[in-house]
Amino acid sequence: MDPIPYTRPSITEREVSYVEDAARTGWGPRCYDYIVRFEGLFRDFIGTRHGIATSSCTGAMQMGLAAMGIGPGDEVILADTNWIATASPILHLGATPVFVDILADSWCIDPGAAERAITPRTRAIIATHLYGNLCDMDTLLDLGARHDIPIIEDAAEAIGARYRDRPAGSFGVFSTFSFHGTKTLTTGEGGMFLTSSDALYDKVLTLSNHGRDRQQAKQFWADVAGYKFKMSNLQAALGCAQMERIDELSERKRAILHAYKAQLGSVNGIAMNPEPEHTLSGAWMPTVVFDETLGIQREQILAAFKTAQIDARVFFYPLSAQPMFQPARENSNAWSICERAINLPSFHNMSDADIARVSQVVRNLVAG
């Protein structure tokens, strides 16, 4: 019985040929060709005016926050269920992350909890679309408008997702995406900063290039202290090939989620990624949450999958449980769900037999 990994990218000869071309020809005056092309393809796919390819989603987030002037004394509200990459840019800028609870069904930020956490120091709210699930953008955007607080989209895990027929990442004052090797679309490592604000774009473009303004005529002259968060031309070549397959890649992810739901939909006591009528799930990471009444906990789940030679992935721990923060146990959903949930394998070329094998482990756990 072969092991089942939880993820691996979908790479074809198209990706290989594009990267080979970049390696052979993408130097000197052509060293940005694939980068510019990738930025345009992805920007147009999401529907924003501007896009900047970056070395990571984390770097994109840090530059966006910095361009907004967020720093010491400021607060940024985000869901306690998150990866550290969403919080660390806030810390690096000297600001304070404020963690709030998640909704029990979508596992995304609770807009009511976010509103209760607003203070005079609040400068932004980050909406993280978790595992391809979508935040309640209607309520969040209304909240932001009423309090004059920008809403930022962390869409790292939401490539291909849509909310009221608009792509995830097209709602916030800016959005960030990840192209890590685990994502629906990959450049190995990498990310994207997107915005329709001309002013914000200009600031981030300057920051992304060591602080050199694009209008600056002097060579090796920095106008501000910036960053080196650029994507390479080789990575962008891979991204261009993946963008030409983006519908195929996204649809396959949704097909895998639906195959799991077909296998597990009749199992009492579990919940999976919700798909409200006004959304199209990104389906990045099919996830099973076991009901508290079953008494099934993380270590038991991991042990069962390990025995079956299946590489499942734990649900995010609360950020406030990490050693650099103070515990926020009032975020009860964030602290509870992570103890009884698992991310299921979902690589693009999974077979029906693989999905059935994974599903059987879930059924066995519930059956006891």
C-alpha cells in the first residue's frame, strides 16, 4: 500500500518548457519578461488594476501594511485561526495584532467579534479566506465602511474562489495571494500583492524595489528604506504556465472536495467546507471537523491516518496559543475546532481510490 501525501503540485511539460526558456533566455534585458507577464495574467484573473509579484504572500502583506503607514501604536484585527504568516508582518512593523474568534461554520473571521474588538487604534481588519472558504465579505465591507476601517483580504488559500460572482481578492483595499508549493497554483515559493488603488500601488512598487521610486533617474539611488521581496523570472515562468491552466487546476480542486462530500456526506457528526449559494469555494484544503460529542481529538486522528499511511494535516492552532502571544481563550471556536479537525489530502492527481481510502479512515474514526 503506497503512502498518500496531503499535497503536491500539478506540473506538466508546459511548466517545464516555460522554466527552461526562462533559464536559457531570461537574462539581461529579458530578466523581467515572465514577471511582467505573470503579474498581468493574475491581475486580470482577479480583476484589479494592479499586481506586483513577490517572493511570498507574507512579503506582500508586509509591504501593503507598510504602505498604509501601519506601525507602532496601531492595531490590526484578524482571526485567531490563521497561519503565523498573517500576523508576523504586523509584528515586524511594530503594530499589534488583535485576535478575534472565527465562525463555527466557515472557520473564517467572525465579523461581530471583529466589530467588538475595534478601538481608536484600529487601522485595518484582515479577512483570511481559510482553506478556500470565504469570509462574510458583505458584513465585513459594511463594517469597514461604517467605522472607516480598511478591509484587507488574505487570499493566500482562496485562488479560484468567488463571492457573489466576484473573485476572492477583488474586494479589499488590497489583497495578497500565495503560490507556495502546496497551493492550487504554484511558483514554488512566491506571492502577489493586488490593489486597485493607484496610490497604494505606487507605494508598494517603491517598497518592493529597495525603496527606489520608478520615476527616479539616478542609478542605485533609494528614495526610502524598502524591501527585497521580488519574485524571480524563473518562478514567474512557472506561474505563467500555471495561469494558462488555472481553470483546470481550480475545477479539479473543487471536484476533489465534492468527491469527499459524496463519500462522507452521510456520516453523522462531521462537518466539511461549507459552500453557501452565493459563493464558489476555492476548495484548497478539504477539511473534516468532528463534532465535540464524538470525543475524537487531534492525536487520535493523526494516529489513525499515520496507521493508514496517509499524510493528513492538522487544522491551524490559534495564533494566540503561540508562545509569542497571550492566550485568548475567549475565542472559543478557534481553540475548540483545531482540537478535532483534520485537513485531508487533495493533490490534483488523486485517484478515486485514494479519496475512498482517505474517507474510510474518517468513517472508521466516527464508528469507533
